[in-house]
Amino acid sequence: MKQFALIVVLAVCVVAVSAAFGQPGGPQPPTPTKADTPPVVMNYICLLVIVAMAIGANLIPSKRGHQD
């Protein structure tokens, strides 16, 4: 009975090792399906809003008194 259990354990190990050798070596990076295109129009709109806010902030007159 011990011999049969040993043979079964060895057979399971051989099957597991042979299955492991059948796998591709090392981790593989995922392959992209479609290249993403950046939202060009939205980027330009955000840029214009930021530039307009910067210019608007600079156009606000400073309130300096006679003691500055």
C-alpha cells in the first residue's frame, strides 16, 4: 500500500512539473487592443480657460493706498 501511495505521489509530481514546463516563460505584458487617441479639442478648451483666467487675474487692478 505504501508503494502504491508513493507511485501516485510521484505521478502527480511528474504531471504537475510537466504542466509547468509547458507554460510560456516569464510574465508577458498585455497586448493593447486599440490605441487611445487623446481628446485634442477638450485639451485646447482647458488650455484656453486657464490662459483666460491667468490674464483676467492680471487685469484686476491692485488696490494700493498712499502709504505703500
